[in-house]
Amino acid sequence: MSTGYLAAETVGNPMANMAIFGLFVVVTLVVVIRASNKNATAAEFFTGGRAFSGPQNGIAIAGDYLSAASFLGIAGAIAVYGYDGFLYSIGFLVAWLVALLLVAELLRNTGKFTMADVLSFRLKQKPVRLAAATSTLTVSLFYLLAQMAGAGGLVALLMDVRSRTGQSIVIAVVGVLMIVYVLVGGMKGTTWVQIIKAVLLIAGAAVMTAMVLARFGLNLSDILGSAQSAIAASTDPVVAGRDVLAPGAQYGGSLTSKINFLSLAIALVLGTAGLPHVLMRFYTVPTAKEARRSVVWAIALIGAFYLFTLVLGYGAAAIVGPDRILAAAGGQNAAAPLLAFELGGVILLGVIAAVAFATILAVVAGLTITAAASFAHDVYASVLKSHTVSEAEQVRVSRITAVVLGLLGIGLGILANGQNIAFLVALAFAVAAAANLPTIVYSLYWRRFNTRGALWSMYGGLAATIVLIVFSPAVSGSPTAMIPGADFAWFPLANPGIVSIPLAFVLGIVGTLTAPDDEDPVLAAEMEVRSLTGIGAEPAVEH
């Protein structure tokens, strides 16, 4: 059986798949339009008027966080690499403890719209806001790149679009839909899309998990054993030699590979607390108590989902088989949709595909509005313009920025099409952990921390991460690189977190200690009281 026939055989009915997705788009567009009737002020456009409860925001956070990487990339990584693929799930989940314990409540109490509100609270406004906005835009673009690549891979599977031109057109369509969501709905519309998507995604994953368990008599050991047998029976000699029930299938072997895994783990665990689009969600609730409730709800939902990925990944290996997964259009990212087709035919595949598309649309919309708000609020209103910028003007600038970011995301997504999206998201986490987290932690917990320390940490962490990524095997020098025909990779690790994150922390300390102590004791005391108690924090908007 040829590869082309095999791929075409497993996608089901392309028209049915796209009809179900089209229905979802229509429903969510109606929701976005209905939610957009009050989007005139910056608070309404950027934070949804702070009108969401903790449980609502927690579900939306889960919707924002459970991206295409979670559903497609991790399931695919587990199906092909087993134990090592599940490490992505563990890292993504444990990262929420850092966000909950270190930043959620304090960030909500201290800021207003963006991460830069916190970082610049007691430091020099213009340079710190510019650095924070630069970091936010960079992280958002990396994340956008991963989601757009996921869109290309998913439609490649559903429509059996094997040409890069056809997949590029699909990525462009996703980008246009994302821009429409943001322009029309703002944060309120985007949040409702994320809530709908989170419910559908977790419910869909739960149903598929139950179906996999039922097929194996509710015996997880049988699933694992069948997965290992399917791997051993693979016609690919590399795949057939893997032990997917033990560590090392992806990150074992050489010392470099093991260090690369450690680097990945550090980036995943520390990255969440520095992701701007996740941090911005804490401003959509009225109080710090609701911010805490948001994270607790998010951890519960995300934890349940990542347990599902273990069954789905091994289930895909056992039921679909690694050869069929790797041969299908979309590669590893096709594991979950192919499993859906095997379990429930065209209908289940169409539903799961629509949910995966919804995942991509909701996440990229959240990323875009975060980056647009950061540019409008932190750069345009605070750095570029000398006059007082009205809220209506900030909203208008953020909408223009959203269009520009959408077009840039489309271009980068086309470039990254075909990469494993869980891996691409891990790079975004590395950038967030190096460029943002040290400055956030120092600003909230170290009174001596000053402007030089913030700038050295943010710019140094950002530059080091980008440079190491560009000159890593992720970009060139390997068959799976973004530019496979070139080789300028002198840095041996695919994820630079083990170098760039500690470097950013050190730069924050060195920059602070080599600059005069210019702390304003009044501002420092105000920030400490506000972050710990919430007194003086932005009040809830009345409706």
C-alpha cells in the first residue's frame, strides 16, 4: 500500500470534516459578535471589563493553555516516543505550580492591563515598558508560529493537502479568522471562544480516552503492551528499536541528548509564569481572590487533560500504529485525529478536528490580543507619544497591531509548517522563562532590584535565547530542522533554556548590584502593600 493511499485512507470524508469545522466557526463568530457590544474602553477591550469569575477565567485559562501543542503535538510525541513524549505533559502541568505560588495573586494586585504594568511600577517607566513589550511581542510570535504550523498539519491530514502551497493557504485562512476574532470581540469575545473551546476539547479528549480504555477492557497495562508491540513491529528500523515504556527513546543515548532534555524541562517548568498571554488573563477577574481561584480551576482541568494525553498517545500507537502516523500528512501531529477516525469514524474525526481547529483559533486570538495590547499600552501610549493617549486611541492602535501581527504570524507559520508543534511551543517557553520570569520574580520579591537589572535581565535573556535557537539544530544542520538544507548550528542543544534562563537571572543580579541604589522608598512600599493585600489595585468595573 503506497504512502499516499495510506494517508488518504485515514482522513475520512474531507467535506464532512470541514463542514463540522465551519459550523464551529459560525457559532463562535456569533458568540464573538454578541460579546462585542461593549468594547469601547481599554478595560473592556483588553481585559473584558474584569467581569469574569474565577471558575470562568480558569476554564478560559485552560482553553488558552491547552494549545495545539497539547492536543496534537504531545499525543503524537507519546505515540512515537512513549515515555519521553509524556514528559511534555508533566512539564506543562508542573509549571502551573510556579505560576500559582509565585506570581498569580501578586501580579493581579499590582498591574492593570499588561505584564509591563508590574515590571515598571517602581522602575523607570519608558525603558522598562519598551523592554517588556519587546519580550511580549517576541514570545507571542514564537507561540503564533507553533499554532500556525499546527493548523497547516491538521488540514494537511483532514483534506489530504500534501503540497506546501495548499497548506500555506490554509494557514493564511486561520490567520484571517484569528484577526477577525480579535478585531470584533476583543478580550471578552476571545475569552468566550476559549471557554467554549476548553469545554469541547476536554470533553472530546475524555470521550476518546473512555473509548480507548473500553477497547482494551479498561486495562491500561494492555494499552501499554500493545503500543510497545506496535512499535516493535514497525517497518522503520529506527522506530522499531525503541522501548516506549522506558525513558530514553527521544532523549536517551548521548550526554548531549540528556542535557537537552534537562534544558527542555527547565524551560517548560519556568516558562508558564512568564507567558504574557497567560499572565494577562489574571487581569480579567475583579479581585486577587478570583485570580487564585482561576489558577486552581485551571490546574484541575489541565491536569485531567494531560492524564488523557497519556492514554490517547499510547492508544494511538497501539490502535493506529507508528508507521501510519508518520506516513500520514501532518506526521506526528496526526496521531490524535487518526485515532479519532479509528475509534468513531468520520463523525468523531470531524468533531475532534473541529475542536483542534478551535484550539488553534482561540490560542492565536489570545496571543494576538495580548501582543496588541502590550504595543498599544506600553509602547504607543507610554513611550512613543508625548501627549496623553485616550483609551479609544489605545484600542484603535491595538487593532491595527493585531492585523500586523496576524500577517506576520501567517508568514512565520508557513515557514515552520511540518515541525512538531510541542517542540515549537517549548522554544516559546524558553524565551518567556529567560526574558520575563527573572524580572517578574525580582520585581515582586527583591526591593533592591532596579532599572538596570531589569533591562539587563530582559534584553540579555531574550537575546541569548534567540541567538542560541538560531544557531541550534532546531533551525539548521539536521533533517528535521526548519532549514534542512543548511548547516550553521554550532550550539548543540535544541532547547537553550539550561543556558539562557540562569544567564538572565544572573544578569538581573549583576545589573542591579553594579548600578546605584535609586529606589524610591514610597513606591517600593506601595508596591509591596498592594501586591500582598490588593489595597489600591484596579477596582472591578461595574456593569
